[in-house]
Amino acid sequence: MKKIILALILSLPLAVIAQPGPGRGPGGGQGAGQGPGRDGRLKSLEIAYLTRELNITPEEAEKFWPVYNKYQEEMKTAMTNSKEADILERQQQMLNIRKKYKNDFSRILTPDRTNKLYEAEGKFRDMVRKELQERRELLEKRQEKRGG
């Protein structure tokens, strides 16, 4: 199962970068990989990853995902609103949000699985970042070969 999820994660960024889609043509529109389709696919992969890592049952999922979605919205808002803010201030805001939601998550999952949630989030982001970086490097190498 891990290999299937990893294969999906690995194939996602290249497919998104390789196909410009509407409004993302060369030199205009949104940047490569910035369209709404990417967010939906990435969100689906994240849901699958977290569900597997945390062993979320269907009954738990019914309660967990609405809370998690609110948590993510608050985190996104904090990151967006504090882009210009001091890095420590932004980290403190994000920590406060995590603390706020820890109790909510612990009512649905066990406290250990709640801690594992925060770890799994970081691992997922790291995997996506690493894969995007590798895909960019591969794309740059291919462009160098064509140009030189």
C-alpha cells in the first residue's frame, strides 16, 4: 500500500507541471502547477496518506475530517496573514492553532494518534517538497539537454 501511495505522490507533480491547462500557458496565467486541479489531487493524496498513517476508521473519519479542514483553514489564514510578520511570531501563531486543535483531535483520535497526526503532516509536506524539487531538477536537466 505504501508503494501505491508513494507512486501516486511521485507521479502527481510531473503530470501537473507537464500539462499547462487553461490559463496557464507559457508566460502567462497562473504558475505551473498552481491550478485548482493540483490542489484537489494533492488534497486527495494527503487524505489517503493521513488516513493510512493514523489508521482512521470510517466512524472516526466522519468526525475527524471536518475538524481537520477547519484546522487547515486556520493554519492557511495564519500563514497568509503573517507572511510579512516576524518568523517567530508566525511560528507562535501556528503553534497556538495546533494547541487549540489538539484537544479536538484527541477527542476523536487517541492522544498518541493526535501527536502522530502532526508528525505525519510534516512527513507528507516533506515528501511533496522533495518530489517537487526532484521533478524540477529533472525538468531542468531535460531542458539543458535540448538547449545545449
